[in-house]
Amino acid sequence: MLSMSGEMVHMQLNEMGWHLTFTGVVVGLVAWSVSAGIAGWLLAAIYNRLQ
């Protein structure tokens, strides 16, 4: 995955390690859930304004 991403940005990412901790997973899930909730609320607010 890192090699394909490196090709897209024209960088050598193969030497970089993939560091994923339990705390990082939890923070990522919370951040993703909050951002998805805000995006859904914003879309619903815009949709309800149009009617």
C-alpha cells in the first residue's frame, strides 16, 4: 500500500514504517464518527432549507 501511495505522490515511502496503535485506532474512529455526524447534519440542514 505504501509503495502505491508513494508512486502517486512521487516519493519513496517504502522505507517508512506503518505505525498503528490502539489509541490511534480509537481516536481515528471517534474523529471519523464526529466528522460523519457533522457532515450528515449539515446535509440535512441544507436539504430541509430547500423545502
